[in-house]
Amino acid sequence: MSSQLIKRLWQQIKDPLDGWLMLFLGLIFLLSLLVLYSASGQSFAKIDNKLAYTALALVIMWVLARTRPQVIMQFAPPIYIVGLLLLIAVHVHGVTVNGSTRWLSLGFTRIQPSEIMKIALPMTIAWFFQKYELNLRWWHYIIAGMLIMLPVALILKQPDLGTATLILAAGFFVLFFAGLSWRVIFGGVVAFGASLPVIWHMMHDYQQKRVLTLIDPMSDPLGAGYHIIQSMIAIGSGGPLGKGWLNGTQTHLDYIPERTTDFIFAVYSEEFGMIGNLILVALYLLIISRGLMITARAQSMYGRLMAGSITLSFFVYAFVNMGMVSGILPVVGVPLPFVSYGGTATVILFIGTGMLMSIGKPRNK
Amino acid sequence: MRRAKLTALKNLRSEEHQFQLRLIAAYCFMLLMFVLLISRFVWLQVVQYQHFTTLAQNNRISLVPILPNRGLILDRNGVVLAQNYSSYTLELTPNKITNLNATIAQLGTLVDLTPRDLKRFKKFLEDSKDFETIPLKVKLSDEEAARVAANIWRFPGVEVKARLFRDYPYREMTSHVLGYIGRINTAEKQQLDDDDKTTNYRGTTYIGKTGLEAVYEDQLHGTVGFEEVETDSGGRAIRSLKRTPPVNGNNLKLALDIRLQDVADKLFGNRRGALVAIDPSDGGVLAFLSKPGFDPNQFIDGIDSQTWTTLNADWQKPLVNRALRGIYPPGSTFKPFMAMAALMAGIIKPGDLRPAPGVFVLPGSSHQFRNDNPRGNGMVTLDKAIAVSSDTFFYKLAWDLGIDRISPIVGQFGLGAKTGIDLDGEAIGVLPSKEWKAKRFARAGAIYQKWLPADVVSIGIGQGFNSYTPLQMANAVTILANDGKVFRPHLVENIVDVKTGKSRSVDTTPIKQLPYPQAYFDYVKMAMQEVLQPGGTGAAIGTGLTYTMAGKTGTAQVVAIKQGVKYNASATSEQNRDHAWFVAFAPVDKPKIAVAVIVENAGWGAAAAAPIARQLFDFYLTGKVPASIADQLTTIPKPAIVQKAASDVVATH
């Protein structure tokens, strides 16, 4: 009798969830615990925190997963508007740290409104296209583009190049799956290339420095290039097989900056080597593949666009993070999805996952 | 209506198709990007694996030099003349400090930073590379060291280090013997690099600059040790992997007797001059004084420009090592060596009587070469001529000998040549000869180059072109006292390995034996004994001797006195007054000490210089402390205690 109760409860819990995604995420989660334990100097404090916020994120994910996408969709415009207002509020009186104004103080805590936009923006664009699904005109793309550029511009001004790029990407993916003409896409790429010098001038000194040190980190080995050189040394010295768990010298002698957050991949790569990297990349690829399967099977316009955008965003997060830590992309503050330590980023990722699962769930109309 | 619906459906289908195409495009793009990422991993982790492994190792392991303790310098009885003491230093590594000025300003609230400290730091900063550690303040008080240590976490790149400092407790008294150490400068760094010694000087800040500290640098420095430590990114040592201990520098044990040096120093008082005392049995230098001296301690950590200017501009030239580099005409102290030349040439024999008139006039000239005693001494023997220091006698002797028969013999006594003492920068002086004059005046023209017959006359009494250092004179009189046995004068007698306690003495075998008959040595030495006997120029200091002593007074003319004018010390400005000379040795039979003393601008040698030698001998041979300076002598600790203290210093570091 009780076993039946448990069985039913289990059925209730697992029913909205996507088995494949749970499996891949579970494996990544295990890896992330191993690497976090090593990166945090074998302390359980961060592990405990991670378990706690992951549990919270899972609950949110579960709730979203069992909610129909059309219901969730209804919240998109109000959240977008609130997010936009908060972004404006940040400009009016935000909290400035390291020269960037990204936070709003709520007294007991600080929130970063740009994080909300990571989800709210693609949702809104997807909602918008769903709304005008049957008679889409070219100017709908223009409006969508403006809806994207508004928050992106506000975030760029903070300045926060990393988040702005991610949000721009998330919005663009929706446009892409909504059928934005290839001509416009390539035209945009060419226009972007042509406007690089202008963008260069608009960049802040520290951003210019980041780009310059990306091109040649050795030009400033003790200054701006230091972090990237140290993380490249960590990855390179990990070799094909890695130095072994808890044996990374770069990690344990404090040479890797931000080693539980943005640079956790260097820690992982040093200790688990090329093999470990391939496993991690494979897991991301599996998650993305599953995400694209859900996208392909999505029944509504909103579902397709949103699932596609979420999946491609996961890819962008993973690629940008690993790319910057291994020195092929500039250092922008992008965490490694599902691995880096950090509550807000994780919750956002699981919100995305929850929505993905909600879209992927076959429902009877 | 149906048509429209159909078109919509058709559109929907083509839209569907297009959507699937885009999915595939996106998927391919992502796969491509992952391939790019993986090729980056292959590059870093497979192709460049060795390179990055080396970098990680270099990151992790740093070689920390462990400095050897610099060897001590001890006097012949084991009294420490140069020692090390430990003190705290506040040191900064500029490239680990983000805001140097702010850091210095904040440190200024913890320790007292004088403008001098800041100025010196700035100078060091300009001279050094960014990653080098530079002292901001040396010799912190215990309180200051504790205050900084308690706040050190606030200042990355700032360290308080216990370092050994050099100290010369006898200051001025030993400045021209020991020299001093100082911070290694760019030129010295280059030199170390050229000599392949850079490794051994890793972590070393100081190097011997002058004196024994410079000459025996290789002995004193020791061999640096290394510790392989694992360091974190902040440069903090995590654990030691391997340790190669340093080998401390060797101690130098000198022939010098600091108590004798002290007595000599006090006997000079404030007068300028030099004194060199040599042990004739092996050439060991017992006392080596140049007055005035300077305090070498103020040079160690970079002298401030004001003190430097003062020392440099001082008319008394305290920085000049007079004993080593001062060249003076020897005056009548030259006569015993002239006598040797005359005897060897066979132009006079012991017992031969010759005139010693009031004036000497060259044949065919009206120029009068004067005698000290204007009435002359009648007919005298060579020994008597030395005892009364007859100038006219020696003018004639020199005239008869000619320069070609003087310089070779006198040169054998080491005059006009480096003695080979273990100090750098020894002056050569001038041993006059035809060749020397031709060379010396090569630029001036043929008439100046030619040796003139009259040139030799004043050389006979130690004037003219003659110029020698006090060290050369001491060495020459030592050779005389030794009956021609020549040693290399040396300050360092033993080099002591601190660890094993093994002592290695320097080579004290005689360099050569002058091939002159013993009878001549005996005769000249007898003459020098007569100097101190009644009727001799040094009779005043010859009374009450409890040992036998031989000497020769000398008065070196600084400026030429015009014909017909009598030299009057009080009418001559101080710096133009005659230098007082005295050379001596005792006991005559088996000499234990030989000395050359010069007191600058002090006038008559017998009055100014001879008493110094006599009192010095009394102290050295009988232990009698001169009454006049008894209360001025430096308290010199008992060697036994000193040696223990010295080994303690070594042991604690």
C-alpha cells in the first residue's frame, strides 16, 4: 500500500520530466561536484551551497515542466516589461562594482535584472511571433529586432558585454527559427564586420584590453594577459589524460583565477585532461541534441522558437565559456553552464530546462 | 475560402520544411564549433603538452637562494674586525604591488620613513628590474618590525626579512685595511655575469667594494644554497621540496694586531699620515694605518650624497689610502739604501772617511746643495754619515755613483714597484732611472727626457724624482732588517673554513734573497743603530731602550726651498711644510717588527715621526702602553669571548 503510494508519488514527480535531459544533466552535475570539490580546496561549504540552490532550481524546473507552454507564454510580456523597467532603474540608481553598474539593491540582497532578460527576452519574441504567426510581415521582424535591441543596449551601457551578447544571441535565435531571411542574416554579418572599427571605438578600455590580450596574451603576461595565460597553462599541462582529480598544481597553488566560477573549466581540464574535455563536450552535445529533438517536435510556433532558442543558448554558454578559458575567445563573464558555481545562473539555466521539458512533453489537446 | 486555407496549409508545410532546414543548419554550425574547440584542446593538451608542463612546473617550483654568511675578519689574536649582525629589513617587490606610492604612504604610518630612505629607495628602483626585491628601510626597530609583520596581509609584495648586516666595530681605524661592502651595482653585476658567478650571487645584495672585503670577496662570500619550494601564485612558499645548504664564507685571520693598530692610531692623534708595521719573520702586516680614515659603516647601504660630498671635498682626503697609494719623497730614510748601493758599487768601504761639508757644489756650477747642519760634520765614515744624516756626504756619493748604479740596487728593496700586498690599487711610485725619465717626459720633448748629471744629486738624499709609498718604505726596511730576505707583505695570514675549523695559511715563503754580502747588511744596520745613539739624529728617542733598535729619520721636502733662503716651518703654509719620516726595526739581531711612519707636514722626522715608532715598539715588544694615550685606547674585547660571540652569530643564521 505504501509502496503503491510511493510509486504514484514517483509517477507524479517524474511524469513532467524528460528522462534523457535528466540523465545528461545528472552526469554533468556529478562531474561538476567533483570539480567544485577540487576547485574549492576540498571544502564542503560550496558543495553544500551548490546542492541547496540546485535543489531549489530543480523544484522551479519541475513546476515549469508540468506547466503548459501556452500558460507560461502568457507571462512573457509582463516579465519583459518589468525586466526592462528594472534595467532602466539600474541606470538610475544601480550598484556599481568594478566600474560596472549591473545591480539593483533590494536592501537584503542585490539582483541583476539582466539575468531575468536571459529568459524573458526569447520568451517575449517567441510570444510575439506566435501572436502574428499567420500573417507575418517583414516589419514584424523589425519590431522583434527592436524588442531585442532595447534591453541589449541597456545592458551594453552598464557595461556588460558578456550578458549583452548572450541575450542578443538568445533573441537572434528566435528570429532565426522564425525564418529571418538568410539574406538579412548574412547582410547583418557583413554589416557587423564593417562596423567593427566603430564598435572598437565605442568599447571601454578594459574591453579593448580583453580583445587585445586575446590576440596576444603574452603582450601583458603579468597584467591583463595573466589570467588567460595561467588557465591555458592549466589546460595544456593537463595533457591527454589529466593530472588526476585533486592533483592540479595550477588549481591548488592559486594560479587559476575565479576557479569555482568562470574559470572552472581550467580546473576540470587540468585534472581530467583531454579525455575529460571530450566527455564534457559530448554531454553538452547530447543535451543540445535532445533539445533540438524537442524543438523539432514542438507543436506550436512559440514552443519551437522558445525550445530552439533555449537549446542554442546552452550551446552558446558552453562554447563561449570553454572558448574563453582555452584562449580562443575574449574573456567575457560567462559561466560554464550547469558546472560553474553560482546560484542565479543555475536557476536561470534550470528555468530554461523546465520550459524545454514543458515544450517537449506530449500533451493531449 | 478553401483555397486560402489550402494556401495557408501549404505555407505551413513549406514553413515546416524551412524550419527543419534551419534546425539542421544550426546543428551543423554547433558541431563545427565543437570541432573547433576540440582542435584547440588538441593543440593545447597534445601538441603543446610539454611546453605547458614546463610552464606549470616553473610556476610551481621556485628556487629560493639561501644566503651564505659572509666570513668574518679577525685580527691575529682573534678579535673580530668585521662582523655580521641580524636585523629586520622592510622590502618591496614592485611588480607585485599595484599601487606603489599608496603602499609606501601606508607603510609610512607603520614605520618611520625618512626622506633619505625614500630617496634611496627611488634610486634603487631606477637601477633595478621590476621583479627584484628592494629594501625600503633597513634596520627596523623590533617594534617597527612587529607592527609591519602584524599588518603584512594588507600589503601584498611587501616583506619583512631578517637579514645579516656587516659591521666594522673599529670604524676609522680599520677603514683602509678592511675597506667595506656595498650594494652590487650595475657594473659589478655585469662583471659577475662575465665571470659566471651570477648563480652564486643570487639573492646576494652586497659585494666587497674596497680593501680586504674586495680582494678576498671570493673567500668571504661563500657558496649560495638553494631551496626548491612549491609556491602559490602569490609567491608564498607552500612547502619545501629539496634543500641544498649554503656554504658559509671563510673567515680571514689577519697578521694585523688591532691593539697595535689602536696604539698607532692614537699616537697619530689628529695628525695626517701613514704607518705600516711589518713582521720581518714572514712579511705579515702588523699595523696598517692611513690617517685620517673614515667610517666604512656608512658606505654599506649607500652613502647619502651629502656625507659623500663632505668626505670627498675634505682637504685632508680621508678616503685616500695613504699607506697604499700616497707617494712621498722618502727624504733621508733613503740613505741606508743609498749606502747599500755605494758599498755594492765598491766606491766606499766601511771605515773609509769622506768629507761631510756644509754645502755641496757641483763642479762647474754655482748651485749650492745644502746640508741640514750648515757647519758640516768634517770627515766622516759612511755609518756616521747615516747617523748624523749628512746630506753633502750623500750628494757626493750619488754624484760618484751615477743613477745607473743606484736604481738597480735600490730597486731590489722593492722601492718603485708594487710590493704585492693583498690590497688593490697599490701605487708604484717612482724609482728614478734614465729609462724612467725618458718615458715619463716622452711627451715633453727630447731635452726634458735626457738624464742630466745634476738629477742624481738630490736623489742621493731621497729627494728629486724619488717617490715611494709608506708601504714600500716599510717593506724596504723590512728587507734590510731581514738581511735581504724578501717576503710579500700580507694582511691576511690565515683563511679559516668556518665549518671544519680548518685553517689554511697564505704562502709566506720568501720571494727571494738579495745577493749582497752579509757584512754590508750588518754595517748598514749598525749605522741605523747609531742613528738612535748620542750624536745620531734619532738620539732623543733612543734613550732607555730595553731592546735593540735601528732606525732612520727623514724629512721630506714638499716644496723646493729657494737658494739662500732658510727653511722656516712656521713661515711655510701647513700643506707645504715638510713631511716627517721615520723607518725602524727592532730588535736588531732578530727583528720582530719593522715600521715606516710618515706624518704629513709635521716637519722634522726625528721629532714628529720617530717617537711614534719608538712608543709603538715599546708597546709591541714590552707591552708598555704609552702614558700619553693610555686613556684614549679603544676597549678591545678579549679574543676568547669574541670568538665565541662570532660563532654564535654564525650559528643563529
